[in-house]
Amino acid sequence: MESQLLSQLSNASLLQCSAFIDGQWCDSAQGKTFSVLNPATEQVIAQVANLGASDTEQAIKAAKLAQVSWRQKSAKDRAHVLEYWYDLVIENTDDLALIMSTENGKSLQESMGEVAYSASFIKWFAEEAKRVYGDVVPLAQTDKRGIIIKQPVGVVAAITPWNFPSAMITRKVAPALAVGCAVVLKPAAETPLSALALAYLAQQAGLPAGLFNVVTGDDANAIGGVLTSHPDVKKLTFTGSTPVGKLLMNQCSATVKRTSMELGGNAPLIIFDDADLDLVVPGIVNAKFRNSGQTCISANRILVQEGIYTQFIERLQRTVSAFKFGVFSDQDTTHGPMITKQAKTNLHAKVKKAVAQGATLLCGGQLSDDPGYFYPATVLTDLTSDMDIFKEEIFGPVAAVYQFSDQTQAVAMANDTEFGLAAYFYTENMRRSWQVSEALEYGMVGVNETAIGAEMIPFGGVKESGQGREGSKYGLDDYLEIKYVCHGNIS
Ligand code: NAP
């Protein structure tokens, strides 16, 4: 229960179980709560305020009011607050990682990495927002001047997933706040504690009340319904699955809200015959098994050229057999559980269906009765592109391996999906490297590299993987309106 996690924290104030609206920690209007579980033990960690539609309306009201004076401040003044927030996140890394590992299950090392990644967006956007430049446009008439300025969109609704409980929040909230917007956030019901800890630190950093509201709850339809229909919300930024993203885009259409969408993926990872396997294997450990395979840029389809196939499979099997799935507090744990029982059941069903359709199960694929939503590292081979698993996001520690014969076939297989988030390939051939990078229909491509995330790069997808980019100098654009001002009669 709460007390167990509390006793482990150096800064007990980071464990907040109330929602955060207008600078106040508050319970739901009906006093309802929902349980947050540790997926590695299935034990309840906390009871968190379970808000609904009317609470969400309150949060939007507070955000609208707070934004009026926040947008008037200079970018430099706003940056000061964000810089202090960044410092506090870094100072509290150990506790934030503990909270994250407890509610998400990922290893402490991964959580520490995520806290640093999460903090990096706060610092980056504090800096970038000072460089939101406009333009002066030469017009056809000499007595007119065209001026282009950029202004905050207003109140932003943000909806985020559980797989990166902190970074998916700061990647949205930091740019929004930095340019003068206010935010109402609905974090995933599985991982609200990381979100609330971030809000607590923002408050400590001096962020004025009402600018960052966290509406916790397990009724996503009710909260999301208000966020996507309320006329005072001017933009929705969403990270999550493609079906939910499509639903929310539909809901936003009635009030013509701007939307940005970071959605699902079906990343190919292509290994050409000339690849350096010493690079490939650690690359796959990262791209396929980080967060136990529960990442949107996870290598979903591993495409291996015939000449290197046998050697690769041997190396992969040896590597995954050394993984240790367990609770994050065990020293030797390398990988955590699936997020929910349902996620584990769904994953097992995908593996069983692939085997029924002709796949070979090289290792893993067995469920255990031990507590926790663990799924073993699994390798499936003899897969073909007509099997269901080729089209689905696996979202778990299951490596799906396919064979190809030449570059043309590899690129065709890689692009044969409605998704277009991340793709990777390994080759030592420079010409091929250019050709394949340009041919892949993806928003991000890793060449001989799978650790592609960073605050300074534009993260995002094409096709049904989304719209808009987060991070980088482009990451502010989604929170800014462009206004054209024509000055006439000046000759
Ligand atoms: P999800 O089911 O789409 O949920 C994501 C968020 O949407 C959660 O906060 C969820 O709330 C909320 N939600 C669900 N239904 C809703 C509704 N009807 N109205 C309003 N909100 C609703 O996705 P997930 O399973 O948590 O996350 C995994 C997916 O996210 C994968 O497809 C992954 O690829 C994608 N993802 C993409 C990126 C990227 O940058 N492109 C990054 C990370 C993850 P509840 O938790 O309360 O249900």
C-alpha cells in the first residue's frame, strides 16, 4: 500500500494521490478513488482520486483563467520557472524512478533513464521558447508591411499512456507551458503517480496555479469526452494507440480543435547480410526488449537477410536467454512485467495464433502461475508477411523474425503496413544506407542505431502512426498559432 512506497522515498511529498486542479490537491466531486497496482506483484500501491466529467470542466475553467496572465509574461520569465522545475526533477531522480518502477514495473535503471529523458524536454523547451521568431514579409505594395507573429494556442488537453509515465508528459507539457499555454492532463490510469509527482515539482518550482492540471481517473470516456468537446480547449495532444487516436480526432472535429497524435507503430528492423552483428545484437536488446517490448518504436518485425540468418538467430537466442524478468527491486532484474493481466493475455494469444499459422517457437511463449504480469522473452521464426502478427503491434518481449532475399524485398516488406513511426536497419554499405533511408516510409529511421530518442530530435510518425512532431525545434509548432498582421497606409 501507499505506506510501503512512502517509506522508501526520501521526499515523501512526491507521492500524491489526489488530483491537481488550479494549484490545489483535490479529490473527485463524488469522493471516488481507483486502485493503482504494481504489475510485478499485483499488489495495490495507492488509491488515487477518480475524477469525472464535472471535475474536468473545473480544470479547463482554471486553465483558461490562468493562461491569460501566463501568456503575457516574457518567454524568458516562463523559462525561469521551467528551468527550476527541471532542476527539481533532476534532484529527485531517485524517488521519481522508484515511483515509476513501482507503478509501471520497468527496471530501476530504465526508470532513471526515463526521468533524465523526461527532464531533458523541460530544459530544452525552456530554451527553445526564447527563440520563437516571427517574420516580416515583403508585400507587393510599398505602403504595406506584412508581419507574422506566433501566439500560444490557449488551453491544451493532453492525454498520455502508461509506457513512459513521465517523458510522454513533459514532451507535451513543457513546450505548451514554455510558449504560454495552460494544460489539462489526463495521464493513463495505470500510472498516475509519476504525473502527480511531476505536478508537485512544478508547483514547487513556482508554476502559477491553474497552468498544469492533472485530472486522474479511470473513466477515460468521461474525461476524454469533455476534453475533446469543450469549446475552451483549443488543442488536443495525444499519445497512445491508433484506434483511440482516431476516435479522439473524430471527437475533436465538432469544435475544430487542433490535434497532434503520437500513435502506434509496427517498426521493421532490417538486418542485411553485410551488417555488423556486434552492433545488431545490443541494438535489438534495446529496440525489441526495452520496457519489455512495450514501446511504440519497438522493433516489431525483425527482417533478416538469408546469408546472415542462422548466425543471427543463434546470437539472439543466446542473448535473450540471459534476461532476468522480475521485480525491479531485485538486483539482477533486467526486465519487468507487462503492464496488466489483459496485456499479458493478449500477448500470449498473439504468440499462440502465430504458431497456429505456422511460426516456429524458438524460446519462451510459456505462461507461469507466479504473481506478476510477466511474459518471458520469446523468439518466433519462420514467419511470413501473410500472418496476422506481421500487421499487429506486438507490444511485449516477443521477437518476430522474418527472412528476405534482397534489398527490394526488404524495403517492400518494411513498408507493407499502415503504420509509419520508426524503422531501423543495419548495413555496412554506404550506398545502401542512403537508398534504404530514403525509401522507408517512416517518420524516424535508425541506421546502425536503435537508441534514436533525444530532446533535440523530431519524434513522430507518418501514415496512421500520427501527425505532428514532439521534441526538437519543431516541437513548439503544435502549441503556436501563426498570425498575419498587415500594416497599411504607412508610406
Ligand atoms: P491507449 O489505450 O490508446 O491509452 C492511451 C491513453 O488514452 C490513456 O491515458 C488512456 O486512458 C486514454 N484513453 C483510452 N481511451 C480513451 C477514450 N475513449 N477517451 C479518452 N482517452 C482515452 O494506449 P496504451 O495502451 O495506453 O498505450 C500503448 C499505445 O501507445 C501503443 O499503441 C503505442 O505504440 C502508443 N504509443 C505511442 C507513442 C508515440 O510517441 N507515437 C509513445 C508511446 C506509446 P486510460 O489509461 O484511463 O485507459
